[in-house]
Amino acid sequence: MTRAELDAALARLGLNVPEKEREELVGGVAYIEKMAELVKKSRWVGAEPAHTVAFPEGK
Amino acid sequence: MVLDFLTIAEAAKLIETKELSPVELTESRLARIEQLDGQLHSFIRVLPDAALAAARAAESEIVAGRYKGPLHGIPIGLKDIYETKAIPTTGHSKVMQDHVPTADAFTVAKLKNAGAVVMGKLATHEFAFGGPSFDLPWPPARNPWDTTRFTGGSSSGTGASVAAGLVLCGTGSDTGGSIRGPAAYCGLAGIKPTYGLCSRAGILPLAFSLDHAGPMAWTAEDCAIMLQAMAGHDPADPASADKPIPDFRKALSGDVKGLRIGLIRHFYTTDNEANAATRDAIDAAAKKYEEMGAAVREITLSPLAEWAACGVLIMMTEAYAIHEPNLRTRFTDFGEIFRDRMALAGLWTAADYVQAVRRRRELIDELDRAMANLDMVMTAAAPTEAPKIDQVPKFAIMDRPSLTMPFNVTGSPAMSVCCGFTEAGLPLSFQIVGRRFADATVLRAADAYERATPWRARRPVL
């Protein structure tokens, strides 16, 4: 992500990030992108998330 | 009588037999806080009047023959995300520094009902996430083993105050390791109970689906005593489990014969490589368990980075959602570490979050399969001893994969246990993990190890 792309993303989020912190955030974006890749797996279309509600039996 | 480093179990015995007064114990802890906390910064609010009133009430009850049990008259501290009626609960943040709750958290009420004496509110990383920070209304806590060192976080004040003997135990919370990390760096015992065992109601959230409340103390036995008081069903917490609570202390038999332990070595030898002192200490602990009659065998799971990515992505996106309104309007009222981590969290998409939660189900299944023929797994709690407090990177939680996060992802009971010291005298630790709701087994294994090793006899010199 370039600095211009980050500025645009922060503007869309409505976050007023001080100028001096933005360069560090550009460096941190790599972590975010890597983690997003790590949780993407080739999985069956019906693979459920962990939060699927299971109602207690009898309720 | 020297009161500085009594465990709960030791103090309770003296209190029950009326050899020690809760008032005397409380006064001695207040004096020690006064003497030492100027260098430790473990408290952000000391409550001497309320503590002494509670201690006097406890003493009257005990004298009248109404002894409640091992927490009666015991001085404790509360991480400042646990809400306390009429006492500010700030999350160690300017954003909530004027927040005065109208009720105690469920777990605080339970601890008080058990007779505990609340000494004050303890430092935390901002909203249990961003730290160590030097730009908040209160300074970060310091490690009693070396005050230039990090306590770990986010239950930083609890780690420091218990290790220094300012209180006998304290509450922590753990979303990615915030009980086990400071327990490891400060040389304590700290258990993240099974998700749902302790109510989260009345505790400022970091990430709803990963937050756990739990005890931190000097020994596994003390954690068992405290967990007994904290655990229990609470309808106000939608994740609260409605299950019978076992007698945790009664489970501490000292015996681990026949226990089957899986050692996840690759987590700390390749995935997040620990230093030699840590690796050696964990290997020695595994050998000790074998000598005590447990069967230890090495197991392999998915790479640690995958577990950490799943947990960190869920944690940070849930936290972003919670704090979004204030981030948009009061961004610079948050500390720089918290707000910049949150700014990165805002860059993930809704699809990223759903993929992480799908990955979470797969990882839960994976650990369940791996533990089908095991009672526990064991790995590192931290890759090194406590680092210097001014050398913790802003994005540390994303830089190296967390060794504790996998068991927030799975909701398993997981505990830090001290397993030695570096040459410089800093604590080392390992982590043991049980099946969900087998918290008593984890405590039993930790207690047995503590009894068989000399590490609990050593305390920081301040």
C-alpha cells in the first residue's frame, strides 16, 4: 500500500491520524496483508465460521 | 511475622486460625505499596480506606465464627478494566478516565462475596491492548525483577503487584495472552480459564469472542483458590457456560502419573524461535514431567503464524468495532500505540474477518483432533525473558507470532508456569493447555510441577 492509498483509506475510515504516524503505518500494512492471506485457505464453499449459533437442546 | 511474600494458602491458614488479622495483613500491604509502588507503578488507584473497612469487616466476621473460606481477608488487586461500583474504571485510558460504574463486575462481586479485600485498581495496557505506553494518564507498570524491564501485558499491574508482594493475587484478562504473558515475565502462575467459565460481564471488552477473565497469583494453588471464587454461570454474559464448577483445589493431588502430554516444540524452536535459556528450561520441565510419571511426546500442529494471524485478525477487528466511534472523534485521546494498531485494524475488510472466523473453526477442530489421545499440550508462553521496557516494538503483536494466542482461538484453559530463571535472575516459563473445561487438570499439572521444583521459593529483591 502506498502512502497515498493509506491516506485515502484513513480518510474513508474517518480517522484523523497525525502526519508523523502515517509513515509508520505504511510500514505496518504489510503485517495486515500477510495475516489476511494466512487466514484465506482453499476451502469448501460451505465451510462454516466458528460463530455459527448452536441453540441449546430443548430451548 | 514476615508478611511480604505469603501465598493465599499460607495467609488463609493463619487467618482461619486467628494467628493473623486481616487488618494487620492489609495494613502491611498498604505500607508496602506506599514503599515500593513509586518505582513499580502497578497501581493506578489505591483504595486504602475501602480496603481497611473491608479488612475490619472480615476480621469481625471471622471472630464471630463466620469464616467464609481461603479468600476471606486476603488483599487483592483488580485490573482496571474490571468495573467497580462508584470507583473509576478507566481501562488505563484518557478516553474513559471519568468512567464511574454503577455496579461491580460479576467476578468482582463474587470475589468480594468470598471475603477478598480489594486494595485498588491496577495498571493495564490501554483497553487491555496497547502498551507499554508512556503517553497515557498513568505510567506503565515496571517489572519487579528488574524495573528497566517490561512486565508483559496487558495485565501489567497485576503481574508487577503480585510478584512484588504488594497484593497476594489479582485479576487479569486474556484476549491473546494478557494473563499468561505478564505471568511469564513476572514469574507468576496465571491461568486463562476455559472460555465461558468466568463471566465477562462488567469487564471492559477488547474482543468479545476471545476475551477471558482469570486469576493471577504466585502459585497454581492460589490460582485454584481464586478461580473457585471467580468461576460460575452468569446470565448477563451470553458466552457464560452453565456447568457445574469442580473443586479446583481438591484436584491438586501432586500426582501427574499417567498424564499424556503433547509437546509442541516447533512453536518455540522454529515458528517463533525462543532463546536458548527458554528452550532449555522448557525441555527440562518436560523431562521433569516424565520423571514424575507423565508421558510426554512431541506433536506437530499448523504453523504458529497461522494460529496467530487468525487470533490477531479477529481480536483487532472486534476491538476496532468497539472503539470506532471514539477513534473517529477522539483519535489522539488514545495512546499512540493503541490508536495506530487500531488504524491498521480498520484496513481489514469484513470478508477478512469472516475468513478468520472460518479458519478459527478449522483450528479448533485441529487441536481437538491432536488432543484426542492427550490430556494436555505444552509449549512456550514467551520466547524470551522480559525485554527492556523501551525496546518493545509498536506492532510487536504482529511482528512475531504470539505463542499464547492459539489457545484464545480455541478457548482452551491455558496456564503460564515459572520454570526457572536466567543468569541475570529473570523468570522463564512454559505454558500448559488442557481440554475445554478441564481447567482442574491444568491446575493439577502446574501445582505438581511447582511442588517438584524450587522456583516458587525465589522472589524479587526490591
